[in-house]
Amino acid sequence: MPVISIIMPFRDAAATLPMCLASICRQTLGDFELLAIDDGSADESAELVRALAARDARVILLEPGRIGLVAALNLGVAQSRTPLLARMDADDLMHPQRLALQRDFLEAHPEIALVAARAAIFPKRLVRAGYQEYVRWQNACLTPEQIAAAIYIESPFAHPSVTLRRSALAAAGGHYADGAFPEDYELWLRMCHAGLALAKLPQTLLAWRESPGRASRVDPRYRREAFDILRARFLAEDARLRQGRDLVYWGAGRPTRLRARRLIDQGFPPVAWIDIDPAKIGHVVWGAPVRPPEWLARRSRPFVLIYVTAHGARAYAEGRLAEWGYRPGEDYLAVG
């Protein structure tokens, strides 16, 4: 019986599959099974996997037809036989020690439900500055505490770098959810809400391919609005917003207000907005006054949601809150 199952849906990936499959076969931990799910490919992708499966009994080709990514993921989970599940995408590359290091980490840390790894995005010529910053931020989220405090900013993991316990997936519902939202980020939020600890190795174990046609670029489930709706849904269920503490939103510009409105409409109005623009101070927005940051130092501690998204602006807000003794995850959360 293998110790780890690799779940890899694919569709029309013939151009990248050979390198991907080679990186999987080079793993120093050879005791795995690869469940490669063909989601209705029209090229020779399935033939490439079938040829490898004929030579390597660890490779299992599933051909359900075109069922969609989430259904393909759930099929792979259902057909897998191991206590550990590793995700992979057909256009990415695994470091040879990825499976071994993640298996060893989970064996040494039974309290951890999921472990990811740092990612290096390639080819560099296609990587935009914004995505470079996202990967830099993501690679800095390592410990369970850092990940829990940052979970509402963005997805803290590259999905194909993740290995999780089957038991943890079961504790969070047992499946990937299908809907108008990013299926991986929804699962990370669900796991956090279930009280599960998530971590990331400091090693870079995934080469993460950027391309104009990747799902995060073209699939409406990964548009900005889909992330905003998903975050608001989970924030409304977060016990930290239901403690009876006053709620303050940092950021009073129009884009911030419109994103925050998704949470306000679910019954979470702020007592104040925080802004650094002197022209906004003293205005009233949707019944709440706009205050300068220093106002927070004089208040009995409210719970603050930092809604500014620029990296420098978020860092400034977090730095000021730290000056006044506010603790990340306990007294404030940053929201992407």
C-alpha cells in the first residue's frame, strides 16, 4: 500500500505533461500512487499518461470525461487509497524531495493538518509585478499562526504544493466544494474555521508555471469579486467578529467601502472608519464617522479589519496597530 496519493486533474496538457510526470517519477519518496484524472482532453494528454502507466504501476489513469476541475479533484480523492493526499497540476514541476519532506513533516507534527511548500514561479518573462508580490507574500506565510492571521488576505498556498491528511479533509467536510469561487481557497478557509492547523515548509519545492491561459487568469471563479464574496461569507461566520466588540474598518476609500459592504450587509456595521487622508477625517460614511489612525490608541480596544490592499498601506496599518498593542488574529485581521 502506498503512503501518499498524488491527485492530478489535467486537460489538454500534452505540452507540459512530460516534464511534470518526469518530476513526479524522480521523487526520492517512491512509495506513492499518482491518480491522473483526464478532464476531457482533446489532445494526446491521456495517451502520455497511459503510456507511463503501462511502465509504472504507481500511475493510475482515470477517464471520466469532461466533468470539471472540482469533480475531478473529488474523484481523485474518492479513488485514492492513502492517508496523505498531495495535489499537483500538470503544468508544474515537483522538487525531487517534495513528497519525502512533506511526509516527514506531517509524521513529526501530528497536530498539523496540511503542509504546503514555498513556490518559485516561472518563466520570469511572463510574471507580472503584482503576481511576483503575491508569491513573495505567500512564501512568507509559514507558521500556523501566520497563516491563520493572514487567511483573509489571499490564498496562502500554491494549491499544487499542498499535502494534507485525509482525516483533516474529512473533518472539514470531506470534499472540495463546487461553486462560483476558488475551490482551493474555500477549502483552506473551511479548514481554518474547523480549527485545523495549516503550515508551510521553508523549502521551495514547487516550480509554479505562469501562463496567459491558466485558470486563475481566465476562469470566472478566480475573479476578484469571487474572492471578495467568499471572504465576506467566512468572515461573517468568524467567532472573532461575534464577541460583542466594536468593529472598525481601516480604509474609507470607495473601493474599500464597496468591498466592506458585503460584510456590513450581513450585520457587521462599523462604529468608525480609519483613514490617513486628512480630507476624509470627520466625514460620515454609512452612519459611521471617519477617524484618524490615532483614534484607535484612545479607544477601548475594538476589533479592526484592515481593508486596504496595497502592501505598503497594509504594512503601515499593521505597524501602527502593533504600536498600540493590537495583536494580529486577536485584535485585528487583514482582509484582501
